[in-house]
Amino acid sequence: MAYFPISDDTDDGGEQMREFLSSGQVDQMVRHAVQSCWMALPKDRRSAEEVRRQLNRMIERAIRDMDEDRKEFAV
């Protein structure tokens, strides 16, 4: 597991994380999420459209939560 230091004084951890996570790694994580969602669905609901629907639902929720958290923890 990689460790990226985070402090109030610098954004070094964020920069290191951006350098560590290439577009290929992000793509691989997304593909893993798609496959995991497919496998988690009941067999009678496994379709590309259902995977798309479920992933969009989860992504929208994650972005909504991220926005809410940013507002709550903003300085």
C-alpha cells in the first residue's frame, strides 16, 4: 500500500498521489469496479444497462457526498 503524507502546510501528498495514479491505473480501477458490480448483481439482472445504472447511481452518490463533505469541512 502506498502512503502519501498530507499536511496543512503543503500539498506534497496530493502531488505524489497524482504522480502515482496514472490514467492507466485509474482505468484499471474503473474496470475492476465494473466487473465487481457485474458479479455482485443477481444473475437475472446481469446486463450492461443494469451495470451502467448501478454504477451511475453509486458515482452520483459518491460525488454528492464529496460535495457535502467539502462544504462541511471547508475552512
